[in-house]
Amino acid sequence: MRILLLGKNGQVGWELQRSLAPLGELIALDRQRINGLCGDLSDLGSLRATIRQVKPDVIVNAAAYTAVDKAESEPELATRVNTLASQVMAEEALSLDAWLIHYSTDYVFSGCGQMPWQEDDLVAPVNHYGASKLAGEQAIAASNCKHLIFRTSWVYGARGNNFAKTMLRLAKDRETLSVIADQIGAPTGADLIADVTALAIQKIVEHPELGGVYHLAAAGEVSWHGYASYVIEFARSHGEQLAVTVIDPIDTAAYPTPACRPLNSRLNTQKLQDNFSLRLPDWQSGVIRMLMEVLKK
């Protein structure tokens, strides 16, 4: 099996290099041109040429425009990367009879209510990032290529920046932190996403009827405020010297941003667990593993 991985140096892409390597020949690219191959999703012509040159059996797209606020002022670039590049990949996958594995987001939903979103719930993005990701999903589905789309949320990795690291850095210098308490989701590790992806690829090769859209997130739910409190308490219990004494819960309305944020990021993952015979761990277990790695440094 020949696998083309795009976005190899992102949080999920970095973990995918590990999880996909045992499955076959892995060609992993980022935005830099290497040996005539280009993984820059904003360069649609080079992207198409690269796929035709590699001729993969599976395309795994872990690259995206993810700057949610900046997408409001750079809508054309966000659309090119999240929508038009997805269409190019889908068209090339169809012509190669290859699988396209793609990652999307809970931001395709409105964020209303308190029930976990199911795959067939009404979509209604509240910002341009969400709209561009939804349009990418729709382009893939319309192409009729073989595909898996994983919608996920609150993704973090031990490598690079993440919310937990930011909270720990601030907690060392500030006695009071204010953290949003009315947005609810499940922190989901890039390593979990990568491992589920590798498992799913092995299964769909034998069972192509399993293709489609799935929700992939860790089990349980928490607010950003609850997440921050958990991280700080864990770090303190493991010897970290922190200045913070108060973590104030605030509403989203008290912290305006260029892009609206959904309040309800809960995802129902039952379809994924049933179809692929797996159990998703609670969010705390992944966060603990990440923190243990971070706190060692």
C-alpha cells in the first residue's frame, strides 16, 4: 500500500507519520517542495501534479487552514486550502481509485443546544473557518471518491503549542486566570486521532462499505475552564511551582473574537465505535499522557 500524507508536521500529521509507517510505503509531505513533490494545499496545480506523480492508494490529508480568527480576514486563502484543495484531492483520488482520508471539525455545526452532534445533524457553521471546512466535506462527497471524513474537536498534541501548555505558562506568572466556561467539548489527542486513522484504513481496505463521515473525539466532556483547572491541579500535584490561586470562569461574550465560536462542541462517536469495533478513551487519560511528557521537559 502506498500512502501519501499531507501536513506531516502538524499536530495530527506528526503522529500520523508514526501510526501509518507500518501500513506500507509512506510518502509524507509538508509545504516545502521535496524531490519535485509539493504538499502545499494553497498551490492547487502542484498539489494535483504531486498526487499524479505519487499515485497513492491512500491520500491522508492532515493539512488545513486552521487559524479560525484569521480566516475572517483571509477568506479566500481559507477557502482555497480547506475547500478547493479538498476538491482537487477528491478528483485525483477518484481517478486513481484511491481512498481519501480527510479531517474536519465540529465547527460545521451551529454550536447550539447541549446534545452531542450526530453525523447526520443539520450543519450550520457560525464562522468562515467552519464554512470552508464544510464546503470541503461537500466537495469530497460530491466527487464520489472513496473517502473517510473524521470530524474532530479540541485537538491537542504534546508537540508544538496547545491550550494546556498555554495555561501552565500563564499559571507560573499570574495569580488569577480567566477562562471561558460556557464552551463544552472533549480535548482529543492527536495521537488518538492518528491511531484510529491507521486502524480505520486497515479495515476499509477489506470493507469499503464503511466509508463516509464519522465523529472522532475522546469520551466525556468539559469546559475550557474545567480543562484549565484539571491541567493546573495535575501539574501542581506533580511538583510544578505555580503562582495562580484563582481561575475565574467567564462567558464567551466576555471575550470577543473576530470569529464566533460554537458553545456546544460535543460529538456523538457511537457510529465510529460501532462500525470499527473500538472504544474511545476518556479525555483525561490522553491529557495526562500529554502532561507527563510536557512536565518532563
